[in-house]
Amino acid sequence: PDPRALSADELELARLIVGTLNIEDTRPEEIDPEAPLYGEGLGLDSIDILEVALAVSKHFGVQLRADNENNIAIFRSLRSLADFVAANRSA
């Protein structure tokens, strides 16, 4: 399998991010799941990350806290965020 191909969960998350942040020049299915979300890569800043965290919490019922020591790892890439959501989402 292509490591750059999005899983269904990653695509759903990519659509949520693009929709939440109104990223007009990015199509969700074109986001590299391994590219950094913050800074280079998708180019999000700290405010964007906060908006994404809020949208993810509402959409998936996953608690993302600003004081979580794992946030750097969680928000490293679309894939790492999708893995966190999958492991922590409410049924």
C-alpha cells in the first residue's frame, strides 16, 4: 500500500481540517498524511491547531487538552492525529 494514501479516517479528518480552517487551496485527499501539520507541511499555526482541536473534540468526542504533554506527537501529522482520534474516540 502507498504510505501517502489516506485511510478513511485520515480522509474524514482531512476534510474536517480543511473545512474548519477554510483552506481553499488544499484538497483533503491531497494532504500527505505524514507531512507536518504545524509550520512547514500543511502550514498551520498555533491558532489553527486550537481550532482543529476544538473541531476534532466536537466531531469525534475526543478530549484534546492544551496541557497534554503529548500534543507535539499528537499533532505531528494528519496520520498521528488520526491514530490518536481512533484510539480515543467515543463510540
